[in-house]
Amino acid sequence: MKVITSPVEIQTVAQDFRAKQLTIGLVPTMGFFHNGHVALMKEAGRRADKVIVSLFVNPLQFGPSEDFDTYPHAFEKDCQIAEDAGVDILYTPNKKDMYSEEFATTIQVKGLTSGLCGGDRPGHFDGVTTVVGKLFNQTLPHIAVFGEKDFQQLAVIRQFVRDLDFPISIIGYPIVREANGLAMSSRNSYLKKDEMDAALCLSTAIRYAKNLVRKQQNIAVSDIEKKVADTLLKHSECTIDYIQIVHQNTLQNCTQISSDSILLIAVKINNRIRLIDNSKLTGG
Ligand code: AMP
């Protein structure tokens, strides 16, 4: 596996792959790899000849009171994990090469970004789409793999790729969970032992909501949201950012449950650690 830091070099390498008729799969990440990241890397490897993983903690997508400065990192370990997952190139640009002092462009998707995480984290998705647009132009992928864990992010990226005619297939990959149900996340490393137990409230609440739907097919959306809130608030460490049941494509609130309904939850543990999770409410 090759490590590249220069945007010019990665673009040259990508052009060279394309000249040789090799397809490129990109997995954008912020590092501190876990098995969710590994699953995305392997999926890219199944779908493309060459896999590029970007590792860049993007300042544009963090709010002023968020964890940009403390975001976990373990570069040597990440290199080993990526290499073991069959990645060809780990691309780790530095901040000043990504954003020169004159940098003045924002890619902004309207509508889909206004609620949910976009409501709680103003400007977050502008940062995501702007950096992903740059990464696409630098790495020239045929496909790019994103996790369904960040469900709203995936919807926003699909929209911007459609709107701006990027010739890239966007692949969504299901959430990878710990054996106890907790969705894997780099931010789980912030959790102390007792907070880890509280964090499990997310996947427990999702299982509970799915059971409610299985037992009462006509249950009102507001009833499910209320019962999920009650379950979460049994944990004193937990505060709710949002609980919403939305249509999977439009992210608009559902009026009744269908196979397109998705429950999205964001909580804070001890006002310090923000965790998200989601699930369809019918099937599996
Ligand atoms: P991050 O490094 O947290 O920005 O995540 C990089 C990519 O990995 C994003 O597309 C995430 O949605 C995806 N991802 C993070 N956690 C998981 C998970 N538990 N399962 C599947 N994909 C994930």
C-alpha cells in the first residue's frame, strides 16, 4: 500500500490508473479505523480494480464547539488496517494543501441538509459536500462507498452527485455493529465504561421500535417516537438531539410507517459525546 499526501500526486496516479483502464473505488474517511471502515474498504475492493482510502479530518465540517481538535487518531495502526483490507492507496492530504488561504468555494445542498444533523450542526453538510467534491476531483473514482450509519450524509451526497453530474456511482453500505448492537464509530473511543452502557440505549431503542411496528402495524408515527424517547431517557446520561421517522429518500417526516420509513436518532451522552444510529422499521 502506498501513502500519498499530495493532491497533485494522487490525481496523477488516478489519471494513470484510468489510462490503464483500471477502475477506481474511493472510501472517504476521517481515520481511526474500525470494522465499519474495513467493510467499506473491502466493498470498494469488490467493485473496483484499485481502492483509494482518503484519511482527512476535515475542519470545514466541525462546528466551533465540536471535537475537531480532539478527534481520535492512530496513523500507524490505520496504515496497517488499510493494508490488511487490501487498500492500494491511503491518501492523507494536509490541511493547507486542501484549503489554501484563498480558498473561497462551498458546495451546498439545500433541503436535505436543513433538518436532523443539519439542524443540530449548522454548516456541517456544506463542509462534507465541499471536501467530498474536492476528493472526487483529486482521486477520480468510478465508485465511492459511504456508510448508511451516516444516513443523511449518504442522501446528501447522492443528491449533489446527481445535481453536479459527477460520473460516480455512490454505494451505500449497511451499518456495522459491535456484538452488543452498538453501531461502530470512531467516537465510541470517547466513551468511558459506564457511558458505553448508556450508549447501548440507541440500538436498544431501535430494536424496541421495530418490535412495536411488528406487533402493531398501524401504530402512529408519533407514538413510536414518543415511546423511543421514553426508552432513551431512562438513561440519565442521555439527552436527545432528535428522534425522527422519515422517508428514506426525501428525509421528510412520514405520516405512516411503510417499507420506506427510517428511524433516525441522535443523542448526546453526558452532553459530551454525540452518537447517531438509524434503522428501517420494517423487514429484517
Ligand atoms: P468517518 O471516518 O466516521 O467519517 O466515516 C467514514 C465512512 O465510514 C463514512 O461513510 C461512514 O458512514 C462510514 N462508517 C462509519 N461507521 C460505520 C459503521 N459502523 N458501519 C458502516 N459504515 C460506517
